[in-house]
Amino acid sequence: MKREWIVFAIILMIAIRAEGHEYKLIKLSQTPVETQTFINTHFAQCQIAIAKQETEWLETIYNIVFTDGSKLEFDKHGQWKTINCSYTHVPMSVIPSGIQEYLKHRHKELQVILIERTKERYYLKLSDGENLNFDLHFNLIQ
């Protein structure tokens, strides 16, 4: 009987943890080195308002919010996933060169306000509201 209660308690803890979404406020120095380098290279002039580590099941994500409203999301290895600069613009130095070339020829007057990277594609939102999707070889997806 005691053994059944222990097994039940373990299963209950796992179920609660599986549903749980934990986050904690952290310092930039507590993020992966790649994240720190990225921010110091491309967002050095920005002041951090919030740095947060989120854990959901087995995935860890780092969120950085700047005082100008820009938001960055990084995976557990410190690689950026999303850069949202709705009130400013995404630095061109962050955008892959193949996509930069496309933008230079077709959308020279517009700025990128959001870029998202997944395992399959890049998603961009331009300052005029247009959305663009590129595959990992920087080909536009219609």
C-alpha cells in the first residue's frame, strides 16, 4: 500500500510539472554566452528592462525585453528564435545576407520590425505590415 502511494505521488508530481510553466527573472550574465555576445554585438546601445528564463517541461527559453519595447527570444543554447522590434527596427546585422539582398532589391525603403527563425523557415514582418517567409536557403516562400 505504501509503495502504491509513492508511485501515485511521483506520477502526480510529474503531471503537475508537465502542466507547469516556470519562469524566473535573471541577469544577462546568467544567460548562455552566445546570448550575451549577440546582445552586446547587436543591441549594445539598448538597456535591458527584463531578462527572464522560462522552463516548460524540457525546454528552456530566455526572453530579453529592452526599455524601448524590443523583445528577443533565445533557445537554451543561446541562439535567437525571435527578434521583435515593433517600435524601432531589427538591426540589419542580424538579418541573414541572403534575405538582406532580397530586401535591398525589393523593399529598400522598408524596415524589418520582426524576424523569427524556426527549423524550417524565416518569418519577417516589414514596417508596412507585409509578411515574408523564406526557407533556410533564403528563397521566398509564396
